[in-house]
Amino acid sequence: MDEERTEPREIIEVHDKVEESAETIRERAVLLKTQLADKLETSAGRLRQRATDTAKIDDAIALTKERVADASDRVATGMERSADWLRNANLSAVQEKIERQVRENPGRTLLIAGAIGYLLGRAFKGKDA
């Protein structure tokens, strides 16, 4: 009979501990939910602020435009110089220089020609692909 009284008391104690643990878990869940919601709101505010603070973005765009303009100008200058050279070049003199180069340095000339062919092939393949 003493065992019957002990069992219900132990069951009640276990039940109380389970309820306390469940309540603690509920409280912790509510706290975590609130913390997460606060962090989400803070992050949303920061995101909106960064999206509306376009000064840095505008500066980066301006710098990029400037760099593109400078690079385009250098390339255009090189193209104009090449066009002038082609217009003023004496083709027979150019042919003689190339023939002399091939005779004096055939290996190097072959490597240069191969590299130029490879680069031209890559350039045209990139446009078609």
C-alpha cells in the first residue's frame, strides 16, 4: 500500500516537472520568435536605407563610366594610329621586313604567327558562340 502512494506522488512530480519544462520551452520559443522578428525588422530597415542611399552607387557608376571612357579612348587612339600606318605604309617595304624576319628568326616567327592565329580564332569563336 505504501508503494501505491509513492507511485502517484512520483507521477505527480514527474508531471509537474514536465509542465515546468514545457512552460520554459514555450517562454523560450516566444522570446526567440520576438528576437527573430526584431532582427528581421532591423535588417529590413538597413536594406531600405542602403537602397535609398545611392551616393555610393552613383560614385561607383561614375568611376566605371570614366574608366570605360578612358579605355575606349585608348583603343580608339590605337585604331587611328593603325589606320594611319596602313595608309602610309609602303607595302613592298613591309613585305621585305616580314621576309627578312622569317629568314633570320623562323622559330620565333612561327610562334608569333601561331599566337596571332590562336588569338584571332578565339576572338571570332567568342562572337559566334
